[in-house]
Amino acid sequence: MSMIAAFYGGKSILITGATGFLGKVLIEKLCRTSPDLKVIYILVRPKAGHTLQQRVSQIINTKLFEKVREVCPNLHEKIRAISADLNQNDFAISKEDMQELLSCTNIIFHCAATVRFDDHLRHAVQLNVTATQQLLFMASQMPKLEAFIHISTAFSNCNLKHIDEVIYPCSVEPKKIIDSMEWWDDAIVDEIAPKLMGDWPNTYTYTKALGEMVVQQESGNLNIAIIRPSIVGATWQEPFPGWVDNLNGPNGMIVAAGRGFLRAIRASPLAVADLIPVDTVINLTLAVGWYTAVHRPKSTLIYHCTSGNLNPCNWGKMGCQVLSTFEKIPFEKAFRRPHADFTANTITVHYWNAVSHRAPAMIYDIYLWLTGRKPRMTKLMNRLLRTISMLEYFINRSWEWSTYNTEMLMSELSPEDQRIFNFDVRQLNWLEYIENYVLGVKKYLLKEDMAGIPEAKQHLRRSFPVYYAP
Ligand SMILES: CCCCCCCCCCCCCCCCCCCCCCCC(=O)SCCNC(=O)CCNC(=O)[C@H](O)C(C)(C)COP(=O)(O)OP(=O)(O)OC[C@H]1O[C@@H](n2cnc3c(N)ncnc32)[C@H](O)[C@@H]1OP(=O)(O)O
Ligand SMILES: NC(=O)C1=CN([C@@H]2O[C@H](COP(=O)(O)OP(=O)(O)OC[C@H]3O[C@@H](n4cnc5c(N)ncnc54)[C@H](OP(=O)(O)O)[C@@H]3O)[C@@H](O)[C@H]2O)C=CC1
């Protein structure tokens, strides 16, 4: 019998960010391995035109939940959506709902965050810092709470090269920043943001570091753990390989390369590509929830969920495998032949941006305009180049994350739990994983049918002149 699966049986679990990438995989795995759990409360913000129930149905009626619908036919009853906006006071939760959450919750998984790199500092502080503080305050009023698991990022200390499983302080106290945000207007925030952020590259990583400090300072008597995943990618094994549903991180780049838009990117081919599959992150998260509640470590433990020190892969190897997968399974309606290069030379990148990105986009737009259609390629290319400029920081450096706590936890698990909640990234075969990843982008993100592969290959042959364009 799995100790972890048994632990979650009969429990009331509160999840924030449940409608996001990690949140969905977390709910799926929880319900599949512990169908006898009592209830999962999910804090969902209302969205125009969708009731809460519709938002839940949209998630659990997808392919991702196909297996779990069989194991847990009453899935709808297990998931209770609570209307909440983490940007509001008391999260705008009704009195009755708040009462129920406070009196029943056993475990909290805090996944909600803004993951945009360019978010305004005020908004990033509100969601990644202030909301975390408020949730901890709520947690402190929950008599049945056994564990509070906070999802951070391995890049919260990306200003350092070697990162241990400890919390590093930021120069300005988060409480001071939270207070200041109340009376600083946007102009002051804009002016002061670069000074506050120092050598953090964006508001996301900076506010996640502040969020960790808040967790440490407000932990009180709670049993808390922090998980720091690196770049979270498609599923490796569960519920099936290759599942992914957003354009974040590498996903958008795979789409752009596969459709022939992306030809060159400033990256160090030998830098470590610290990717980690989303199911690995969730397996570790559930194991940490169990360990924190049952073993109650004396201090807040931090767990790095990274691949670089146990099973490293570099961007060069990854890029080659992505390109070779496109040969076998091309994406539909490609603009050009998929072919891209990583280059470390800034001048070469400027050259390729002009010749291979901007110029073809302009020529294509002129063609669209001449044939009476709306030009759109230049806009799309500009957006792609802007996205690349934000990702460049992460693909031109390597970091070393120590994984003592994560390895310690692995050794605490029974053989059965090591199998069911596998987070041993040493077993990952990168070439196989990347191929399934690209296939998953095609199937689950772009919603392309595998039956269309011959047509996609023919499309590339038909557009012969464009096929070999720079
Ligand atoms: C040797 C051979 C080499 C060959 C190489 C070829 C293969 C290449 C593949 C290999 C991959 C290599 C690169 C990988 C780089 C990975 C780095 C990742 C770093 C992560 C570090 C931290 C990890 C974390 O902790 S958190 C998760 C990461 N967060 C993010 O990734 C968020 C990043 N995104 C943003 O911050 C914003 O989206 C931003 C600023 C990039 C763009 O903002 P903007 O306001 O312009 O757009 P949006 O409102 O977001 O979207 C508008 C619109 O565009 C669509 N869209 C968004 N992103 C993309 C995209 N990347 N590609 C395509 N389309 C995109 C979006 O869906 C919207 O569409 P609508 O239709 O308008 O809704
Ligand atoms: N994806 C990655 O590569 C990595 C992610 N992480 C961390 O993992 C966690 C989850 O990330 P991920 O799943 O990728 O992020 P997503 O952007 O996919 O999901 C974010 C979630 O937060 C919710 N949310 C945002 N704002 C609010 C709000 N005001 N009130 C209520 N809910 C809100 C979103 O709800 P809605 O659906 O309404 O928008 C969504 O459910 C984050 O803490 C992130 O920092 C760490 C490392 C890497």
C-alpha cells in the first residue's frame, strides 16, 4: 500500500492556482492515486462569461483527466470550486466559504502566481508576495491544518550561481515593500523598481524571492515546505507523455521553430537546460506534503526540483533533438522549413534577426496586402523577438542547485512510493522525453491531428522556394 496515497485519503485539500499548468496536473494525480480523498477546495477567480462550475468542467473534461474519470467517477463531487480573487482583501471569499475553509482544510498547496516576466512590480508583489502573506494568515487560523506547501521557483535566486536549499534574504524587507505599494503611485514604483530588483532580471523572479522570505517570516507554528522547480516542461510519464497546454518557457519556442518562424536565437549551446517534467514536480510536491505533515521537520525545508546536477542536458543537445523530431513529425502550415541555430554572438544574432526574421515577415506582409488580406506577420515576429529577449537570460547561463533535501526525501520513500510518486530525474531519457514533448506540443497545444502528417510534409515540399529561404 502506498503510504503517500493513503495519507491523502479522507483529507480536505486546498489548492490555489488549480486552473494553471501545475495545478491541473496536481488535481489529476491526487484524484487518481487517492480517489478516497474527502474534497479538494480550489480557489478560482470568476472569469467573464464562465461560471465557476463551467471553469471546473472545462478542466476535468479534457484528455488530461481521461484516466482519472475512470478511477474516480464522482470527480465532480470531489472538487469544490470557491470563488476567490487573490488580489482582493480576504481573497473576496464569502463568509460561509471562508468558515468552511478555515474549519476543514488539512493541507494547502499554494501554486497561484503571476509567471509573466514583464508584469508591473505592483501586480507581481500583490499576487506573489501579499497574497502569500494573506494565505499564511488564513492558514494560521486553520485548526486542522497539517501542512502548507508553497510552490516557488528555482530561479528565485537566479542572481546567484550556486544555490543551496536555503532562503536567501533580499535587501529590502518584503513587509516594507508591501506597505510601500499602498501609498507609492505607479510613477514612483516604475522609478524605484530597477533599484529594488538589483541584479534580478525581472519582476517575476524578484517577487518569488520576496514570497519565500514572507513564508519564512510568517511561518509561525505551521508545518511549511517550499518547492523550487526549474523550467517546468511537458509530462514525462503521467498520465501520459508529452502533455502541455501553454506557450510559456520552451513551449512557445518549439512552436515558433516548428512553424518556421524562428531561425536563430542567442543561446549558449553548452549551458545546462534545466528542464523538469511537470509530473515529476507534482510527484515531489505530493511526497513533500506527506513528509511535512507526518514527519513535521523542525524547520521549513526547501526542495529543489531540478535536473542539472543529477542528469544534465544542454541547450545544444535539446535543440538538435527538437529539430530532428520536426523531420519525422512536422507541424502543419509551416511558414518555412524548420531550421534554427543557437549562436552566442550578438552581432550574428542581429544579422539573422534582420535577414531571417524581420525581412521575410515584411515581404510576407506585402504579399498579404497585395492579395487583399490583412498583414500580420511583422506584428507576430516582433512579439516573438520580444519574448526571446526575455528568455535569453535563462538560456545563456548555467546554475548549480544542490538537491540534498530532495534526495533525502527520495530515500525516505517506500519502494512502492518511489514508483508511484517518482521524482528521480536520473531515470529520464532526454532524447525520448524531448521527442514526446514536441509530439505533445503538436497534439495537445496546437491540437493538430497525427493523420495530417503526410499533408504537413507535402505542404513543406509544395512551398519549395520558401522551404529553403533563410
Ligand atoms: C543547435 C540547434 C538549435 C535549434 C534550436 C531550435 C529549437 C528551439 C526549441 C528549444 C527551446 C529553447 C528555448 C527555451 C527557453 C526557455 C527559457 C525559460 C525560462 C524560464 C525560467 C523561469 C521558469 C519559471 O519559474 S515560470 C514560467 C515561465 N514563465 C514564462 O515563461 C512566462 C513568459 N511569458 C511572458 O512573460 C509574456 O508572455 C511575454 C512577456 C513573453 C509576452 O507578453 P505579451 O504581452 O507580448 O504577450 P501575451 O499577452 O503573454 O500573449 C499575447 C499573445 O501571444 C501569444 N504568445 C505568448 N507567448 C508566446 C510565445 N512564446 N509564442 C507564441 N505565441 C505566444 C499568447 O498566447 C497570446 O495570444 P492571443 O491569441 O492574443 O491570446
Ligand atoms: N511553469 C513553470 O515553468 C514554473 C512554474 N513555477 C511556479 O509554479 C506555480 C504554478 O505555475 P504555473 O502553473 O506554470 O502558472 P499558470 O500561469 O499556469 O497558473 C497560474 C494560476 O494562478 C491563478 N491566479 C492568477 N492570478 C490569480 C488571482 N488573482 N486570483 C486567483 N487565482 C489566480 C491562475 O488562475 P486563472 O486560471 O484564473 O488565470 C492560475 O490558476 C507558480 O507559483 C510558479 O511560480 C515555478 C517554476 C517553473
